[in-house]
Amino acid sequence: MSSCPLCHQQTLAFHQDKNRQYVRCPNCHLVSVPAQFYLDETAEKAQYDLHDNDVADVGYQRFLSRTLTPLLARTGLNAKGLDFGCGEGAVLSQMAAAQGVSVANYDLFYHPDTQVLNQQYDFVCLTEVIEHIADAHQLIERLSQLLLPGGILAIMTKRVLGLEAFINWHYKSDPTHINFYSVETFEWLAQKRGWQLEIIDNDVVFLQLPSI
């Protein structure tokens, strides 16, 4: 088995379907896809190009508001944020701007301005992003450096509910989804880092850094 992308412990077999294998970490409970099943960068971007996330799409705005609304209720309108993995449309930052909140955009493929990664923010959003990123440990390290003391990491991703649910789970069928988180994984992460975990919705969690 491979090592866990988040905590680097040895993983155990979890499931296999006709397309890929899936392993699970007994330490942090992350379910992941071994590296031999990753898409190359060109194929990965081709999948993302199929998405049509338009700011005029009311349904998509409603989807993002399940993260943005409770987040702004906790941070206030003077907060400065970053949408990490904002996608081509960068819709969340436009929604925030309509409420007077400044949110910078970063996306490896569509908004690759790394200057925004040299600042710190009151909050960082990852809406349907974290499941795409291979090096989970490095990602968390980078995100922790982007947040000010007391800052909030807002994560939207569908969560693993156990093997039985996983077997027929549509979410694992997306070939760009390679790391799958559960409540147990976020609990482990919060305990490991000394962060406060708040379960917001069935696919939204907030992780808050200590104020000092």
C-alpha cells in the first residue's frame, strides 16, 4: 500500500471499482487514490474545462452561499479573504464583493497569480477543491501560512460516510477526485493542529486557527 497523502502513515486497502483502487489511512482516516491513478495535468484541466460555473447561475450562487453566508457571519464585512482554487468564473469573490467583502482569487489553471499567496487572510475558502489536490499535507501547511491568527479555513467537500456508502458513491467517479475526507479526518486535523472544528453542513466544515 501507499503512504497517506495527509499524515504519511501506511495505508490499508479500502475499496476497488472498475476504474481505480482506494486506500484508507488507519491514523487520520483519509481515503485516497494511489498515485498511479492520477490524471496528468492536461487531462485534469480538460475535466475542469467542462465545468460551467457562471456568476449569473442562481443555483450555483445558492450552492456557494452555503459556505459564504455562515463564513461572513463569523468574520464580518471588514474581513479579507482568499478563494483558493476559485475556478475559471471566480464566482465566490464576486458574491462577496456584492456584500462589500474583498476576496482575492487563486487557481492553478485559471487564476495563477501567486502574488496573492504571499499575503495572509482572515479566511481562506476551498469550495470543492480539497478533494482534487494530491499532496494533502503540503496543502494544509500552505493554507495554515495563508491565515492570520484566528483565521478560518472554510472547506466544502463531500464527506466519506463509510465503506457501504462509498461503494456506490457518485462522488468517487470523478477522475479528478483523489482524496476523500470524513468527519474523523477533520477531527484528526483539528486535534493535530490545535484548530477548532465546526461542522457547518453535510459538506461544509470550518477550521479556525487559535487567535494567539
